[in-house]
Amino acid sequence: MPKPTIAIVGRPNVGKSTFANVG
């Protein structure tokens, strides 16, 4: 799995891609 990168909406990515975290 990709490493937790910068959160787009300000939330830390937990085991998901950067673009996977949308809310």
C-alpha cells in the first residue's frame, strides 16, 4: 500500500492514497 502522504482536505491518510482521502 502507498505510504500516507499529504492530506488534501487536511485529514491524515490512513492506509489510503492521497487522492483516496476526500473527506
